[in-house]
Amino acid sequence: MKPRSQEELERLLSEAAKVRGNSLWKDAMRRFKKNFAAKISLWFLVLLSLLSFFTPLLPFAPPARVRLSEQFQAPKLELIREGWSKAEYHDLGWLSSKMVDLRASLFGTKEIGPILGTDSKGRCLLSRILWGGRVSLLVGLVATLVSLLVGVSYGALSGYFGGWVDNLMMRIVDVLYSIPFIFLVIFLMTVLRENQDLLEQRFGLDRMMLFFAVIGLVYWLTMARVVRGQVLSLKHKEFVEAAEVMGASTWRILRQHLVPNVLSIVIVYLTLTIPRVMLFEAFLSFLGLGVQPPDVSWGILAAGGIDAINPIHVYWWFVLFPGLALGFTLVALNFLGDGLRDALDPKLKDR
């Protein structure tokens, strides 16, 4: 075979440098962009999250402001009016307080009128939906991340060690599965509520943080089973055995070889867990066991809407708009989860 010249080798190397490989994540992103419903859902969730986060910065009425003279007002087109005051807010955090101060310097006392109507105490429904979205979305995100951290760690350890360790850890999961979630959450919330002052003074944990953590600690069981099954199918692969032969520690194998290879399944399950957590929070708040006034969430708004419907008067906007906010968000999260599942599953590559 005739040897190649130096110029030809350099030309081949330059052409090879221009060729870019197509990784799993790039291929998944390409397939995800073809899913119209998933893309629209992603943009909707991004816009909703940004709008909810910057709600204190926007000219909306205080969510807990009571004006009995404006109660039961139907939706009307009243874009701008006067009457805003920072003194009407309750329990603002540091970041929200700074955003409200900036809002005062930008818009003064102007605020958007009750274009979605008012409730039984004259509070602006649009403002309460957006402020409630901050709590509901935060509950879904934080509680799901807690379940992700606990479930992935527990499931990965159980699947990798196997044997009697796996049997013991999975039997613990089975026992916890046999306990109804609602009873477990009621028990935990009751115990924590009795020791709330001690937890706040010693550990700096307020009621909302504890509520997020409790819901997250309830939803880690399925995540642990999913990860455990994936690790069982991967731990005898060649790349894991090679790492063991090279002397890699258990934590290194889990961190660098096993957990990264189950991330696609974890991400899909994550997007499907967030709507379940949000719906569970709404259910608990509806029963009076979750978010407590003056805080507001979509579950509290739904409970207030049910109380306002009676045979004499039907204040339809009490239920319609909070229900649409929660419903559209849950549908978008499910579409996004389905789109990620289709994009990250190599078996569906040529579908």
C-alpha cells in the first residue's frame, strides 16, 4: 500500500476535525424538538415559572389584602388603578421583600385591577393565582428533588450491593408502601407541628420547608424501585466490571458509572412526579393540612372556590381560573414527561 504524503494526512485530519459526533443527549434533543406538544409544554412551563417567580416585581395587588367593599366582583376589564401599599403584604421573605421594594419604585401605587374577579373577602383572584403558583410550583420542585436525592441514593445502593442487603432494603420499601400516604403525611405533619417552635429556633426550619420535605420523603419509594431495577441490569456490564478490576471504590462506581447511566430514566420519572406532588399538595391544602393562610396555593384557592358555590349564587370564577391554572400546568408536565421519555428511549429512535 502506497504511504500517504504529509499533506494528505493533514488534509484528512482537518476533515476529521470538522466531523462532530452525535451523542445520546444530542440525539435525544433532536428527537425532542420534533415533538410539538412537548415543546409547547416546555415553553408554557418556563413562562409560568418566570411569571410566578417575578410576581412580587409586577404590579399586582397584595394577595392577602381584604377589601369587603369589593367582595364577589365578577371578572372585569380594569387594567390599571391606584391603591397599592406594601404594608398590606404578610410574611415576605428576604428576596420577595426586595422585589416588592423594586416594584414600588417602578410602579408606585399603581396596580392591575381584578380582571379575574375577587373572592368572598375582596381579594384579587389574579394576584392570588400567581402568588399561589409560586408556592405550588415550589412544592412540586423541592419535594420532587428531595424524593430524587433519597430515592436515587437508596435504589442505587440497594441494586449494587444485592443479596441480603438488597432484600432488607426492599422489604423496608414494601413496608412503607403498605402505609397509606395520607395517614403518613397527617402523622408527620402533626408531630412536626407540635415541635415547630423547637425546629425553627434550633435548626431554622420554618413550616413551609418542613411541608416540602415531608411530601418529598413520601414520594421517594417509587424512585428507589425504578433506580434499583436499572442498577441491577447495569452492574454486571463490562464497564462496571472494568472499574472494579481497576480498584474503583463503591462510591466512585455509583457516582461515575451507574448513576449517570440511569439519569435518562430518572429525568423522565422526575417530570412525571412533579404533577403528582403538586396534585397531592393541592389535596392536602384543600383538606386544611397543607399550606396555611396567609400563604396561598392553588389547593387553598380550590377549597375557597368550593365554599363559594351554593344553590343561591354560583361564583364560577372562584373555581374556573384556579382550576385552569392547575389543570394546564399538570397537563403540560405530563406532555413534557412523555416527550422526554420518547426522546431519551433509544428503542423509540425510529418510531
